[in-house]
Amino acid sequence: MIFAGIVAGGSGTRIKNADKPKQFIEIGGVPVLIRTVRAFEEIGEIERIYIGINPTWYDYADKLLEEFDVSTKRVRLVTGGQDRNGTVLNILREITGIFGTNKGDILVTHDAVRPFISERIIRDNIECAQKNIACGTYIPSDDTIIRTTDSLTVSENLKRSELMRAQTPQTFEISALCECIDKLGQEKLSQLTDTCGIMTECGYPIHIVQGEPMNFKITTDHDLMIAGLMACD
């Protein structure tokens, strides 16, 4: 089976004058989170879509799903964790608690604040993880990237052709991910910033799915402005 896990536990502090986290802000009359959920609802092969929500906003998100006629038979809320990985782990526990840990089952994890994800990216992630266990979504860097050790001067110019920018989804075979989590233990897991890092620590290569510029993350007011313009097209 195929499952989706949407990480929506952030507080969105870099959006100025916002009275709610960025995943709940409306663009084109529809909240960012709902736009993201709808993209995954279009993929009929996905058994269930789990949304990891900060406990403070759980009831608000629940009402939002009802307001926008999202079927709670297929879309479920899960309490988020302390960070991104904690939220993914909570989603994983919910899935395995109900469906068990079955070889070949796939979890597609995605940031709630990337609402313009395409069907092609989702399907390519599923196909890649089915073949290769673990994959992530990446796009080439258009800019030259430098390294600095003092934030004042350039220490090194990095080779742009070897650099890519990470997006989501990150997608994994569930049984392999669970095996890695059990192997690493809580102390090591707490040091890792994303789920791909869990798989890398266990020796799994992360295969590359080509992303798209439109699949950007809404982080700042500028991002929100661009998203609003795109939503009105």
C-alpha cells in the first residue's frame, strides 16, 4: 500500500503580521494546507493521507478539513512531534499501528507549505521508492554556492554542477525506514534533521527525483506573495 504523510506542524514565524501558521493562510481563497492535501487526493493509489499537526492547531485543522469538504475517511490528522522527524515518526506509528509493517508499503512525506507540487513529482517518488527503497526530490542550483567559515569572507567556491537544492517529497519503503529507526535509537534520531538522514545513516542511498521550481516552500512574505499570484492564475 501507499501512504502520504504531510508535515504541517510548523509555526511560520518568518511570515510577518500573520495571525496563524503559514500552512493555514489562504491563497486564492484556499488555505495552503488544503491545496497540498488536494494534490495528494488526486493520486488514487494513495490509501490514506496523514497530516501531522501541532497540537495547538489540531482542532482548527479539523474544522478546516470539514469546511473544505475533505473526506476524513481517507485524510486523517495526527499529532505532530517536536520537529519534522518527530512528526514523520508519529505518522509512521499511526500507519504501522493500523496496517502493520509490510514489505513494499511506501510512505511519501511532504511539506504542507509546498502547495504547488505536481502529480508527476508524486508519481515519480512512488515509482522510485518502489524500485530503490529511498528517494528525495531535488532541483539543480541556478546560483553559484560558496562556503564561508566566518560569514564575512568566501572560504571556498563550490562546483555548481555537483550541487542540488532539496525539495520534498522524501519517500521510503516503510519496512526499511522502521528498521533504520529501530537500529539508530532515539539519541541518534534526535540529531538528524530530516528523514533522508535516517536512511543515509543506515547505508541506504537516496535516489534523486527531479523536482520543479514551482514546488517551492512558502517560508517568507515574498514566497507568500508569489504563491498568491500563482493561485490566482
